[in-house]
Amino acid sequence: MTTTAPGLRAVAALLLTVAASGSAGAQATPGRARSLGVIAGVMPVGRLNAITDVPGVLVGQTTVVIGDSVRTGVTAIRPTPENLFLERVPAAIYVGNGFGKLLGVTQVVELGELETPILLTCTLCVWRAADAMVTWMLEQPGMEKVRSINPVVGETNDGYVLNAIRSRPVSEADVRRALATASSGPVAEGSVGAGTGTIAFEWKGGIGTSSRQVKVGDSTWTIGVLVQSNFGSASDLTIVGVPVGRALGRSGLSALAPAKGPLGSIMIVVATDAPLSDRNLRRLASRALLGIGRTGSAVDNGSGDYVIAFSTNKAVRRPRGAVRLSQVDVGNDAVSGLFQGVVEATEEAIYNSLFMATTQKANGYTVSAIPVDEVLAILRSRGAVGSSK
């Protein structure tokens, strides 16, 4: 939906939010990677094959389209439906390349915990999104005497082609809507929320998600990943080991679009219900970079590549003001399966962000969705397409 009048903005955002919150199958795309036989790795996936397979995790999205110039939005990830400021979760951040604006990073690194949901948005919208989330948090029950909050907000830059980013179009209402409508169901992917205006490997990128079930001893834990893909413009897209980018021989950017060069970013959010401390969560987060590498990225100079990982397990929660914290943690010798799970889920989430994206036009430019039929033909010629699961 498009609107040209500022007065229609709220109505447009509301209707777009409804569209974004629907099932992924409602989008005019061939389907998710796995449903088409593009299988990343060997580990089993969760019921939804999404970050929301991790118990307690909620995702909400607001898609913002205004006239012919704005294509952007907000994606909110809530580790728990409870007030996170009062019931914090252990967390860690890993920086693959620090060319980005990740708000709240130093306190997470210092204390090893999250006290707010995670927001993803466009680069120049970070501060407005953070301010809106702080306002929303302060209104929650039990927050009457709070005088300090560490909002965590990440971004990728969708302003090169599809978004009039200098207008900083994300509003407080957009942020509130993403937070308030967050749910534990299927996650819309592709050109929605914070992925509405993003570009990956010179094709339309966006939001993607995937999950893995990991057996550790007599327990089975879930790893869930969500990505905001806007990277790889100077890289050769690789899908399940096949150099698809060079085989396609072209990009999805219109001839009029300015060359991005080695620019772009990716935000990765990793959730698990395994009882991990912030130390092992950081180790887990670092492995997500291997998933990026499998898609052909070199994590170039102009790319901001960040991973935020957290555990929802109640045994490792950190209640505000706690004098003593639980020491429950999966042992070092038992985390290798979790590492593999995050690599596979990151790789597949990136594929989903591409496969589920739709062609977008703005500011006189066109960014095309990747031609999935051609991609599948290339993969079949290399014996790289399996049966769907």
C-alpha cells in the first residue's frame, strides 16, 4: 500500500502492519528455501522453522511505505512477554565488523544481559526508535521509579536506493505497534518490517528466520535466528555451496540505481532456550558469522555485521536487583551442537530473506526479487536441491 499524503500515514502503516503480520504464504513469492528443497545443513528444524520456535520469544513488525519515496519499517524481538527490565535475560553481542549504529552495546557487553526488547530499523531511525521504546517501557507496570534504561536498537542502511532515509520516517506509533503486536506465531519474511527497503547481494533482501533443534545429553534445545539482510553487494552469492551469483550473471538493481559498492550491513538476532551464560552466548553469537560466510560474504569494510544472542531459559534469568544469580550453564564440552545449529539457522535465515522478498520500487529505482525459478534451476544442475522438509 502507498500513500502520498502525510495525513494518511497512520492508516497506511496500520494496514501494512496487518499485511506483515499475516502468514508468509500470503506473499506473492515461490516460498521459503526449505519448502523448495534448498536445505541448509543437516539438523532438524523447529515447528515453525523460525526464531519464535524458542519458547517465549515474540516478534512484531511494522512496515512503513509512504508515497514513492519511503520503504522501511521496524522489527521488534521480545525475548519474553514479561517486563524484561524486571526479569532480564543473559545476552551477548559479537561484532563481525563495527561499521554500524548498534545502540546499547556497551552495557550489554559490560553486564551480560538485556533489559529491553531488541528493535531493528533503518540507520537514521535508530534514535527515534530508541526514544519510542523507552517511552513504552516507562509506561509498563512496575516502572514508576525507573530512571535509567538501556534500549538496544540495531540497523541497516536502506537509504541508498529505496528509502528517503533523511526524512527519518519511523515514528513512535510505528515502534509501539511493532512492540504491542509481537506474537509467538509465524514470522513474516522478506520485504516487511525493518527489511522493507533492504538489498542483499544486489537483489531485494529483508527479514528472514530459521531454527534448529539441538540434542545436548538428555535435553533438546532450540536455536532460533532472525536476520535483517542488507549486505553482500561486493560478494558472490553462494547458496548451499553453489556460486549462484556468478551463474545468474546480473543483479536485481535497475540500471538507474547507483552502485552501492562494498556497502551494506546485516543484523542477526540469536535466541535459545538452552541455559547459557553471557560468556557462552558470546561464543554462540560468534559462530553466526560462519553462517554469513557460507552465503558468500566477506564482511567487507562498509558492512556493519552484528550478532545479538540471548537465552530465555528461566534458570539463567536475572531479576532486577538480584544479589545472587544462578550458575546453571551448559558446559563448554557440550556446546558444539549449539554452535552448529546457529551456523545452519543463520545460513537458512539469509536464504529465506532473499527467497521471500518481493520486488520494490521507489525513488525512480527498482530492486527486483531474486529469480527463484532460475536459482532452483542452477541448484538442480549441480545436484544441490533436496526433498523439502
